[in-house]
Amino acid sequence: MAEAAVTLSRNFDLSRRQAYRYLEEAQLDGPPSTPAEASITITLKMPASLARDLRVHAMHSGMTTSEIVRRAIAAFLSATDEHG
């Protein structure tokens, strides 16, 4: 871990402390269980107020608007599958 922290620190101009934080976070997340699926771009229409609320939520949560929409759609589809 120390060697990895030094390498991150040098390669990305990070403090060692920040490099350790990134490594600790990566250990908590663990390896991805499945390879990431390729993403495509889609266009959605929604009321301006909903789009504004989405952006505010994204800013406060630290997630992207895309991630929030992906999670919401996945949850919706999962609930739909469970209830027929």
C-alpha cells in the first residue's frame, strides 16, 4: 500500500495523505463485480422544475445527474419486474 501511495502521489501530483485516502476508498469499494457496460446517450424531456430539482440534488449529493437518473430508472424497472 505504501508503494502504491508513493506512485499515486508522484504520478498525479497528490499529497501522500490524499493518495492513501484514495487507496483506502478503493479498498472499501472492492473490485467491480461485473465489467462496466458501455453507455449510450439518450434525450429526455421533463418539466424545467424537475430538471432544476435534479441538478440541485446532484450538486448536494455529489453524484452526476446521469447517475441519479440511472439509479431511479433501475429501481423503477426492478419494482415493476417484482410486481408483474
